[in-house]
Amino acid sequence: MTGEDKRPRSRQIADELREAIESGRYEPGVKLPSSRQLADHYGAVRNTVDAAIEILAQEGLVTKEWGRGVFVRKRQPLIRLGSDRYSPKYRESGLSPFLIECDRQGKTGRFEVLSIGRIKPESDLADRLKVSSKSESVLRRENVFYADDDPVYRVTTWIPWVIAKGTGLNQVEVPHPYGIHGIFEEKGHVMARIKDEVAARMPTPGEVDYLSLPAGVPVIEVLHTSIDQDGEPYEITKFVMRADMNGLVYNVPVE
């Protein structure tokens, strides 16, 4: 004889609906029955059903569309950035790894420059780049990347001013066939190693806004450091990615 189920009724309903979604009874893109229909099915009041739906929305399993209903979230093909994304092998294509990956999925990739400016870095960033935190020693570039009309990640890049000064890094359209990394190489900094620090977290309100994040979708944050042939850091980039549309692939030797 089993004990009494002490879960709140909304949680019980959410758990049953989740099982139906995960088992495929409700497939991606399918509209769930209305709150009234679910209330009749489960013998519950509509407020309880609405609370159960909200649980699933916060988990990222369903989306609520005003005036249309509740739908099982479609599985997005991930834009996967590999550990080889800075490899020279992509140069002859004339496309960045992001644009190549978008093209593979039949999507149009593009980016929008939000800001470019010389700044005084915070102490942690200054230490990482080995520059002064007491002067405007860093150039910051901020971009947002889109796959079709979906913003998929926001990118902030910090470059020592001694490298960026007088170069195309200060321009919206970087005037080099190999982008910013082509300019770095001309300045004597050839990428020899990368350091990526990866974390997953829930988004800030600002990130929800500029990435158009549905409820319950976390972000992947990657703090990337480029290290040159002399072991010196010359660029740091922070990627804030939609976790439902992005993935990372690492294929590296074990040291």
C-alpha cells in the first residue's frame, strides 16, 4: 500500500504533463489542451492547471503564446562552436565559424555592432590582459549575433589599447579579410593557445531582453582568452549564449 501523495496538485499535474511530453505523447510544436480541458481531465480548478503550466514554462518545456495557447517547445538545432573555431582552415571560405555553422543549418547568420569604445577596465580584466586598471587601456567591442531573426549570443571583446590603437579594430566593419584575428597577426600576435572558462546560469533581466529568451531557458557563458606565441594574452571575449540554440564542442589533447 503506497502512502498519500503529498505533492501540491499543481506539481502532480506538471509532473504528468512533463512525462507525456518526454514520452512523445505531446510532440514538439504540438498545442496542449486548453486550461479548461486539462482542468476537466485532472479534476482540478483552472488556477491549479495554470500553475502547473507555469512550472513547465519555467523549465523551458512549453511556451505560452498570447491568444493562441500553450505549445510544446520545439527542439532547436544547436549552433555548435568547436575548439577549432579559430583555425586557419576556415579562412579560405571567407566566412567565420559562426556563419559556416548557420549556413549548414540553412540559416542566415549576421551580427550587429552595439558599441566600440576605449574604456578603463575593471581590475580583474586588467590583470588578465596585463594592462593598467587606472587608465583607458582597453578597447571594448560589443556585438550581438543572429541566426535568421533570432539573437543567439551577445559578444563583448576586450583588446589592449596598445594593440588596437590606429587599427581597423576601432571600426564597425573590420577592414581585414580575416577579421580581427588577421589584424592581431599583423600586430605580431599569432594565436597559439586558447583558454575557455565555461559556465551555465540563469539569465539576468537584461539578457532575457536582448536575447529574446523564453521563460526557463538558461545561458551559457564562455570567457575566452587568446594567447599568442610568446604566451601573452592579447584578447578576451565573453560570449553569452542562448542554451537552447548553442552548443560547444571540444576536441583537444589531454595534457
